[in-house]
Amino acid sequence: MNTVDPQVETVIDLDAIAHNVRVLSEHAGDAALMVVVKADGYNHGAVPVARAALAAGAAELGVTTVDEALQLRAAGIDAPILCWLNLSDADYAAAVAADIEIGVSSMAHLRGVEQAARTTGTTGTTGTVSLKVDTGLNRNGLSATEYPLVLAALRELADEGVLRLRAIFSHLARADEPDHPAIDMQRDRFLDAIAAAKEYGLEPEVVHLSNSAATLTRPDLAFDMVRPGIAVYGLSPVPEISDFGLRPAMTFQARVALVKHVAAGEGVSYGHEWVAPRATTVGLIPAGYADGVFRPLGGRIAVRIGDLHYPQVGRVCMDQFVVDLGDNIDGVREGDTAVLFGPGQPHPQHWADLLGTIHYEIVCSPRARVVRRYVGDFADRKGGV
């Protein structure tokens, strides 16, 4: 067995995940919590995150695709799972067989689930669907013109016992602006959609609208359940307002690969964009843009080694970048851990600000050779892998 520590890794604190779930539950009040673990748990690992979240009080899980849902079922997770972004010819038969709730955004999707329910398993198999209504985001979701047609068709399928309506849900376009009038407009349209379903005799078991931002800032929108994503991973959806006591779960770090002296006037890395203004010592960090360190960050970030921060200098390369250690009186050595971002400083929000993006993209970026490792009591209790 290879016991050598990886050169570059993300360390995922599952206790932080559990803490964040509890924070969100407090904000949700009496509403249940659906934790979104799409995109492999925002690059934190869907299965271990799901286990930690459920153990901390989450009631349900949300993903985008049937395949993502099936991976959770294959790991032995039996909690309710909703998937909501599939083509009309997705493997709905597998979803029905695995008791996965399917989000319907068009008549074609409804017919796809119907066909799967009619042909899956024993006679009388019922598929579970949720209607995703478009209330103003104008991405996926049932349009105002198609919605009544789907309601009429679903009424017939429910009477026949082919499909069961579990929920009606929608998604907010401007939840990170808590006072924006578009939020209230979408709420009103959502209420109208629920009322329309009831006119067809379709009574949803639950309705849900709130993402992370709305969960934390708009308690009036909690309805029966909230559906947080990024906040579960410890990153505030509205950082300009508050961090809400959330704890970032991911640390992106690498081991120093080399320490060497550089003479004054010598250029460092491609293009010599940085020239040593004095005799100095540099450290080589074996992570680059192939691993999730964005090339435009060259010369703009710092890493933490021990208790000190060291500036990154020169271009970020495919698999490495360089930091200026100065006279290195504090003794940085090969094998020491350099934190690229994490719960303290540097924070993923800093990278996002520099790149003109959001911290979602930052934590989703570590990839390729980056090894994922789990820590915390929840990692020990739940297997972590």
C-alpha cells in the first residue's frame, strides 16, 4: 500500500457539513431540509456529504440527473431523492425502480416517466413525479402555456395509478438580492401554480422554492421544505451580508515540492513576468491550472504555509506555480503543506473576487490529480468514502 501523502489534495471536513446543515435547519424553522448534492456534492463528494447531512438532520437529497440519484442509491442511501434536470429519454425506468422522485419540466418529460412506469417491474408500478414550474428564471421548468396541459395529463395518470404527484417546486432568479421585487413576483406565480394544480384535484404533498440565499434571508418563503446547496458546503450565498456562521468544508492544499535560491535579477516561470528584485528563496507548489488553479491568478494570490502567507509569483503553469519565500528564515522545507484556500485565509471568496466569478466555481475547480480526503467525526462514523 502506498502511504505517501498526495502532492495535492482537497480535505473535506464532514463535521463542517453537519454544522452547516444544523445552521440551515435553524433558519428553516418548521420546514424540512433537502440538501443539494449535485455535481458530486459541489466537488466535495456526494455520497459522504449526503451521509453526513442526513445524520445531521437533513430529510431529503437533491441532484440533477438520474445517474447522480442512482449513485446515491448504489451507496445504500435510502432517503428521498429528487432529480430535476434530464432529457425526455433519460433512464426513467431505472429511476422508477429505485424509487427516485423525478422532476418534470415538460410534457415530453411527463410522457417519458409515464412510459417508464408502465413498463417497469410488476404491474401497478407507480412513478413519483414533482412538477417544476417556471416562475421567472426561464431555464428548465414548465412554461405557463404547457403547465395546464401537463396538469390535465397528470390528473389522468394519477387516476390510473401510473404516476403520483409528490411536490411542486420552482427556483429563484435573484435570491441573492433578498429585497428584490422579482422574488415576490416569483412567489406569487408559485402560489398561483399550486392553486392551479389543486383545481385539477392535484394536491402536492410538499412545495418548495427556497435555495441557500432564500433559506438564510427570506423565512417567509420556507413553505414545506427548503433546498439549500452552496451554504451546505460552508460558503455564504450572500457574503456581502453575512457568513451566517457557516464553516467552509473544503481545504485545497499541496505539499511543497522544492525549495531553491534565486539570484537577484533572475526571472521566474514562463515569460519571466516576475523578476526577483533581490536574492531570495522560492518554493515550488505542484498544482496548476490542470488541477484547478486558474492561470489568471498568476501573481495575484498567496498561499499559507504554517502561520505565514507567501505571495505567488510568475505565471501559473499546467502543474505548478512558484511562491516567494523571501529569506526563508522560518524554514519552509520540501514536504511542508501549502494551503491554497480553505476555511480561514486564503478563502475561496478571494479567488472568486479576483476572477470576477463566484465561489461556487472555485470549489468546483480542484480536479484531475487532486486527491480528496475526509476528516472529522462524521468521516469516522460514516465511512467518509
